[in-house]
Amino acid sequence: MSKQREYTDYPEKELFIPGPTEVREPVIEAMAQPMFGHRTDRMTDLYTTIVEDTREFLDTDHDVMILTASGTEFWEAAALNLVEDDMLVATSGSFSERFANVGDRLGKDVDRLEYDWGKAIKPEDVREAIESGETGYDVVGCVMNESSTGVRNPIEAIGDVVDEYPDTCFVVDAVSSLGGDYVDIDGHGIDVIFNSTQKAFAMPPGLAVCVVSDEAYERESASDSASWYGGFRRALDYYDRKGQTHSTPAIPIMLAYREQMKHMLREGHRERSRRHREMAEYTREWARDHFDVFPEEGYESRTVACIENTRGIDVAGTIEAVSEEYDMVFSNGYGSRLGEETFRIGHMGEHDVDSIRRLTDAIEDVAGL
């Protein structure tokens, strides 16, 4: 059992991890407002503003729900809401494997389309898996941005394949990419896509955003069971009636959300995606000059670089030294499988090429590159 450790003052560190990421000062300040009731007109104004601004930013006609939760909530909700019997999950890293494990724990029949870590999911393999399945799949699940490996899966092409099977919903975990990597949600048959606010949205942790198609809503409505907290029908019907959330939300974080989403709308989703692409390209070029990149070529993430430690540097020691000497924090490889073999740089949110360059300069200095 862990012992209590008193929280004391800590020096500020600039975050280059795969989330949480840096939060602008006006967004932080927006949380420091007097509390108000979650069943008031003020709450209706706040929640309808952030929902409709999000719909505009993401350029979607689908419904949007914003819940006080981690994005992980929608792994469970999607499986409970949409899967009667069978689901197919493409696994290529830690988070996609967890997605499949959630289905297992909920008692669903989960087939896995398995890839080596670092490889990307191929649309033709998804089609073959659907065609060869003994029963039709209720859901095909996929992680867009596998932040454990730095792979960006081609969800647009995968969605086009799944769209050929009208009885199958396509569910996308975009936790670490949505908002920094443009996706035409409506144009590629994506029925459910969700993220966490502390990633590319550059907001404090605590909220999860989910976009839900009419088909997914109707699928749940026809089911005998669904998630209580993350039920699409329950959340969206309450929004239609009241313009609020069905349960008490984290109001201060929603105030922060409103401030940041206005900023994101001014920048624009495509321009924000372009800035993230520039950061990703710079980071990959730097990585190839000094190390190598871990993900399959042509499928690299726009928000998280997973860098192969070909020089055998002391990753943990380098992270600690950069933190101590430069007050910047990046991340080691994810889990025991990649550990010291890789390290990761989160180039998402409000960072730009100049800020990423300051980090890579610091790594070069500490590691003697």
C-alpha cells in the first residue's frame, strides 16, 4: 500500500509528453470563476456553446457529447451501446490492445486483427477479416493514433471499407490526435470518434468528447441495454431537451474548454492540422539524423513521435537530466515492451516547431549528440 506523500511546491516543467500537454494561461484563468449550478441558464449557455463550437470546429453534422470523463469512458460506452455479440478490434500497440480488452471484460465476443507493434492497420486486411468472420460484426474498432508506437492508422480508408457493411458501426479512438490531425468524420463512415481534452485540444484533463452518427444513435436505441453514464441516447436526448449534461459536470474545466475552443476556432481545424504536420515532420527529420523512427514509414503520427533508440542512450537518465537542466519533460517508451528501446515526444496542442526545436536542442546537449 502506498504511503501518504505530502504535496508541496514543484518547479514548473514544460510538457512534451503524449499528454497532458501545455495549457495556455487564459485557459487556466478561465477555471478560476465563482461556482454556479449545473441546472441553471448559465450552464445551458455554457454547455450549448461548447457543444456547438466543437461541432463547428470538427466540421461535422453528427451529434457531439462532452462528458466529465477520460476518453477511456467511450471504450466502454461504445462496446455497451453498440455491440450485441461480436466486435472486431485491430490491435497494433498498447492502447488498441486495451480497447480489445475492454470488450473482453464486458463479455463481448472480440476478434482481434493483430499487427506487430509499430505496424499500421491496412484497410484490405480489415475487409478480409470482415468477410472471413463467422458472424457479422456489430462494431469494428480502431485506434487512430497509437501513441505507444507513434503510428497513425489510415482510418479514413478503413472507414470507407467498413462503410460497405451497413450492419457494422465503425468506432475510432482518436484520444491523442483529434484536434491536431484533421479528419473528415462524416465523409468516411465514422460512426463514433472520441478524444480526451488534455491531448491535442490543449485543455486540462477531465473531459472526453465524442461524436456520434445517427446510425450509432439508432443502433443503441434499438438495443435492450446500454451504458448508463455514457449512453448516447441518454446524453443526447437530455441535451436536446435541456441543453445540459445528464449528470453534474466538471464546470471549471468546461469554462476552460469554452476559452480554448474559441481560440481553436480562430485558428481553424485545417490550419491547426497543418501546424501539427510541420512539428511532426521536423521531429521525424531530427530523429532520423540522430536515431531512427519506430513506426512504419508513411504511417507516422502527427502528434506523437516514437523514436527508436538506435544509439543506446540512457533514456531515463536523459529524461531526468533534461528535466533538471532545462525544465522540459518528454517521455520514455511505453511499457515494458518498448522501455529503453524508444522514447517519445509529444508535439501537440499549442506547441510549434520552435518549441520542439528547443527540446531537441536540449536532448542533443544532454546526450552529447
